[in-house]
Amino acid sequence: MKQIYLAAITALFLIPAPLLAQEDIAVEAEATPLIQSAGDTELSSFKWQSRVIAVFADSTLDPSYNEQISLLESRPDALLERDVVVLTDTDPDLRSPLRTALRPRGFALVIVDKDGRVMLRKPDPWDVREITRAIDKTPLRQQEMESGR
């Protein structure tokens, strides 16, 4: 029995540190949900930390809204890799700070870069592949990819 414990402890010390660090990162990513309600959130709270994808609709029953959420949920890893946070706002009567700042009409998909600049506005749902390609073309993302090498 002592040999099993000794082997288990030895194996623990032989796991490379970078692998342990990757596990910690994965746990942190899971702790913060990708899709959140906008509520009273200000865009400035994400500046230089995250890109924001704002999904607006007049109701949660909007078919375009439901399609967009389903598309975003299908490939969360690609969005998390690009430091994306998805904020949803489905109640135009509340006049949230996000809705006031971006002023959508009906369904809208708005992508805001880390510098706070609106990159893109779309009146129809977009696939994660299209979103990530648009993000990857920005100068800020190009710098991130170069510095990651």
C-alpha cells in the first residue's frame, strides 16, 4: 500500500508546471460565463480587458436573438480565446447603459474591440466563424497574435 502512495506522490511531482497552469486557466475560464445579461454593465468596465459582443433584441422570443445565442453557444472556445464577453439585452424599456451607448433598433449584433471602438454592427445573426474572422483582422488582435509567438 505504501508503494502505491509513493508512486502517486512521485507522479504528481513529475507533472510539468505548464500543464498545471493550463488547468488553472481552464478553471478560471469556466468560472466566468461567456454569455451574461447586460444589466447595469458599462462598456468602460471591459476596456483593454475584453472584447464585447452585444446582442440586442426587443424580446427573448425574437427568432434572430435565439439563433444568435445558439450560434455563440456552439463554439465558446473560439470566443474565449479572443477574450470575448457576450452581453445580452432583451428589454428596450429598461434603457440599460449598454443600450443607451450603442442605440440598437430591434435585433442587433454589435462587436466592440478592447479599445472601446465599435468594430461591427450587424442586423442579422452571425456565425462564430464569421465573428472570429472579423476580430482576427483588427490591428489589436494582430498585435496580440504576434506577441503570443
